[in-house]
Amino acid sequence: MDYTNLTPNQEIDENELVFDIGSLYHYFTRVLDTRKQKGKRYTLSSLLVLMVLAKLGGEDKPSGITDWVAERAEQLKGMRILARDEPPCHMTYRRTLQHIVDAQAFDALIQEYHQQRMETEREIILTMDGKTLRGTIPTGEMRGTHLLTVYAPRQGLVLVQAQVDQKENEIVVAPQVLNQVNLSGAIVIGDAMHTQREVSHQIVTSGGDYLWFVKDNQPRTRWAIEKLFVHEICNLRQGAPLSKEIQMFSKTTKGHGRIETRTIFVSTLLNDYLDWPYVAQVFRLERVRWHNCYKGKTREVIYGLTSLTPHQASPKRLLKLTREYWGIENGLHYRRDVTLGEDATRMTKGQAGRNMAILNNLVLGLCLRHGHSNVAQARRHFCARPDMALQLLLVA
């Protein structure tokens, strides 16, 4: 190995693999290995790299990861990832996920990796939502590992992911995860569960803004917003114009076998009435959908509030922001469940479920950050070109 070709931003591991300082592989080398030295055949960083490469190549279960690595053993040796002729068995991967890698420390390390890759020169949208890993639910029980996530949908990065204790709920954990994120200039969007006064105050005093949906967990607030708009809606249906204190914007889209019209009504009339910190606008969002598969339509009405002023967010922009929330559902949770088969994996022992979720977040982030919007297609590409997948891990 010619060490003179190394740049000041590069290092080399014991297998003579060159990697950038600040790359994902560099972070893997910082994961604490709790194994004893005796009997250790593979470094922990190598095992993590093999799992990520196999997942980028389309395999999600330990048995599939084992077969994927075994079929490419010679190629991986040439890439300086495998140092031995015999590749790891599936129990090695299972033990690594279950007992060797501390999930909380691993999560914190990957959060640092993701947050350092945030692009702060453009508008920052953060969505917050929880997800239960169904594959971790033991037989006869109702709940498994539940994770609360703060996600940047436009950049495909999971900034914070925290486990919710079975005796707690997301409301308790939300302030803790938001404390781990730089909220200055960010817009935090969450579902009705996170529509809480304390969290709203925390976000605005930290330099950010919030946009919440309001449902029956805040009955008085919901009633006040609904009552404000009901008279205007009735007058509008009878042909009367809206009052000057109410603004409206409507947009119709077609796709996925349906036509959808979204109409938003916005007002500042409740700013002094509502007992809500820093509220600047309230809104009524109506979705009407016509489906091709059957005659008729469905209608849904949602209420909400935000700290964004009319100068910061017009009705048109608020309508767009309400759709940003689905970035965490469609862009993260759906891909983890369907594309990466997270719920189908029965990783119930130890910390395996949470560690697998961390690896899934990494795989999605690597694909999306490098221009692969179709993750399934990207995985087929990396399956054929593991050398290109490895570069995603070695380059900062």
C-alpha cells in the first residue's frame, strides 16, 4: 500500500481500506465493540459495512445478508472488506444486532452523522412522528419497540430517533428529541398527538416555527377553530363572498387513480382568543377525492394552527406545508415497511429491532441523498455494483 497517496482527510484501517474522515465508515469505526478479543474474527466496523452493503443490495434478513456476502466473497475481499476466506455466518449478524451494538449509543452516533450532513442554506422542514416496529412485538403482547423520529423529508435524513418506553407515550419523549435538533429557522410539522402547548413554546423559543393539526385531544381549541369557519363556509356555498378576515386557496391534482381537490381557509381572528403560545394563524383544510375505482367521492376536514404569520406563510404556502407532513409517512415509514421489509422481520431479541431500524434509516438516507428517488431501483443497481455502494460509505 502506497501511503504517500493519502490526503490529510483520509485514514486507513487494519485491512488497508482507505476512507475519508467524517465518512460513514469512519463513524462505524467509532462504534464500541463489547466483544472479548479472544475468538473475534471480524471487526465490528466490517460487519456493519457488510450489513449495509447487503441491504443496499436488496437483502433485509440476516440469512439473506449471509447469502449475499457469501456469493460475493472474492469481490469483497478485493474491496478490502472481507479479510478472511470464510465469510460471517448468519448468527454473527444476529448476535451483532442483538447484543454487541448498543442501540442507544449507535443511534446517537448516526444522528451526529446525519445532522452534519444537513443542508442549512435552504428552508428546513422537519416532520415528527412515531412508528412501532411490528416485527418486534412478542407473541401474546400488544406492543413492541416504538420509535419517535424527527425527519427532514426534503433531504432524506433521520436527525433524531428515540425509543418510547412502554410506560410512556410520544408526548413525553417529544421535548427530549427536539432538544437534540437545531431548531433555528426550522418549521416543525407533527400530527395531532404532538399538538401540545409546551412543545409549541419550546420550538418557537428555540428559533423555529410549528404547524400542528388539531383533533379531539385538544377539544376546546378544535371547537373554536371549527366554529370560526363554519359560518363562512355556509355563506360561501350560498354564493356569498368570504369576509376580509378569511383567506382561501384551492388546488386540484390528479394521480394514483384519483382526483383530489384540497382547499384551505386561513384566519388570524383567533390569535388573541386562543390560549396557545405564539399562535399566528388557524386553518381549515378540506380534502375531496374522486376515485376511478368506484363512483362517488370522499371528503375529509382537518383543522390546525401555526406560529407562521401571514407574511411568512400565505394560504398557498400553508397548503403546501400541510402536505410536507406526509413525507415521513410515505418517504420514511412506508419505505421501511414495504421496500425494506422492516415489519416482516421478526427481530424480537435484545436490541436487534432498533439496530435494524437504524440501518434502514441509513440505507434510505444513502439512496435519497445521492439522487435515487426510487429506492427499490437503487437497490437493484447497487446489488450489481457493490463497489459503487461501498463508495457511499467511504466518501465524506
